[in-house]
Amino acid sequence: MATPKQKIKILKLYEILSSESDEAHPLSTQELIDRLKADGINVERKTLYDDIALLNNCGYEIMQTRKKRNMYYVSDRSFDTAEVRILIDAVEASSFITPEKTDRLVDKIASLAGSHKGEVIKNNIVVFDTTKRDNEQIYYNVFNINEAIVAKKKISFKYYKFNAKGEKIAMHSDKPYTVNPIATMVSNDNYYLIATSDKYKDVAHYRIDRMENVKISREDFVLPIELKDFDPKRKKKQLFSMYLGQMQNVTFEIDPEIVEVIFDKFGKNTKLSPYGDKYRFTTEIQISDSFYGWCMGLGTKIEIISPRDVKAQYLQKLHSIICNYKEK
């Protein structure tokens, strides 16, 4: 009678090939036999050949190469080296992921490319100069938020900010917030929950790394009728920060040299119309201080043409800054 380990022989064989082999590091027949034996599984050469043939017949592509002896490897992986590297760099550069969680994620992602490629990727990582958050509940928060969105349930959580001493200050008198979660979004290197409440019908944004004790409620999700056409992907292009502001169509005039900046922000399908030696375009914007700050950053290369009240507010902010410096 076969032992329990013998019954999972073919699964163990594929596990070894998948995790320890690739084009540059194939395993020989004897190496596979030795690896299986180390795990308490005895196998003969002919049986091993039959097992590899069975795996291939079932769609698990095992490549074979011939040098002095038969060599085997798995080349078809869910992620290639470049894809894994991009994922690792994204995790390293994300400030909302804590240092401990970053290390764990990098290890897991690197393993997607196999042990050999994974080591190469990890050893060539560029360390980003990123200030990491310290809220270790971030995974728990994201998991519960996602579960609530799928189940269409409300969530409750406590929310806090920091004072000048770096101390946590509870918001809402330490009472839990209860909201309808719509989506999550990364903006300006922060991870946000987009949500509504039954009391305030507008969309609100919460930093997920500043949330604690996220719990899924038994109450069903309720989306106000005013937001039935809300599109988080479209909204991302309209935002300059996660601070709320009125949505308005704004017309700009820009210098040709910042065309790529505009495409990066609003998408390459933004319609730019020639206007003399410049361009004009109109897009929907969430008006906020961060929006005006973005305009300031582009200096004379961008001009707000309309609406008049938006242009007037921008001029007032510029005037206030100049006066503040003059007074000092």
C-alpha cells in the first residue's frame, strides 16, 4: 500500500519543478529523484518519466532539454521577471505599507518568479527614500473594506489624526464612523477609502492607514440616488487631493512644453485645441487648495481662462501669498 507521501508524489514533483527550476536552472532526473527522496518519497526513473508525461498531458507544461542527460524545468509562470520587479518596486515605494509588511510582501512577490529569479530580483532592488507608515492594521483594514464592498455592507471604524507632537488624536469624539464603502484609491502616495454616509450624501475620503478597528456591519450598503452614476476611475482624474471641493468645468490655456504633464494628469485622450502658439482644453475639476497649488507649481505655463470665479479665487490666493511675504 502506498504511503500518504507516495500518494502526493506527482503534486510534490510539480511543486519542486515550479519553485526550484527555470530555463537557466533545469533539474536532472537524478536531482528530482534525490529531492523527492529527501521528502520521504521514493521513485524510479521510469515512473518519474511517466509522471512528467502525465503532467504535460494535463496541461502543466514541463520543458525538457538534453545536455549530457535529461534536464527539466518549468517556464510558464503566472508572472514574468519584469512583472514581478514592477510589483516589488511598487510595494517598496508605497508609504502606506509598513516596513514589516513591506518585507513580507516583497518575499511573497519575489517567489512568483521562482526561487532563482526571485533571489536575483530581491538582490537588485533599489531602496526608495520613502517614509513608511506604522499602522500594522492596514492589511486587516483593507481586507474588511473589500469584504464589505463585495457584500454591500456598511463598515464602522475609528479615525484619528496627529498633533504637533506626533500623538494620535481621535476624531469624532472617539465615536466610530459608520459609512457606505464605495471603493479604495491610491492618490498622492496615500491609500484612501471612498465612502458616503446616510447623514451626508456627498462622497467622503478616509486615509486607510489612519483607520482602526474596521468592522463590517450587518446593515446593508445604501448609495444615495444622487451618486448612482458615481465612477471612482473617472473621479481619480478630477482630484488633486482627497479634500472635498465643488466640481466644475475649468478651461485652461497651456504652453506646449507641458502637454505631457497635462496628459499624465488627465489622460492622453484630453482634447487640446490650438490657440495661437498655445493650447486650450476644458475638463472637470474638484476645486480645492491643492488644485490651486498644482497650478502654482506650473507657474506661467498654465492659465485658468474660465469660470471667472475660479480664476478670481486663484488670483486672490496668489495675492495673499505675495502680501504675506511682503508683510514679513
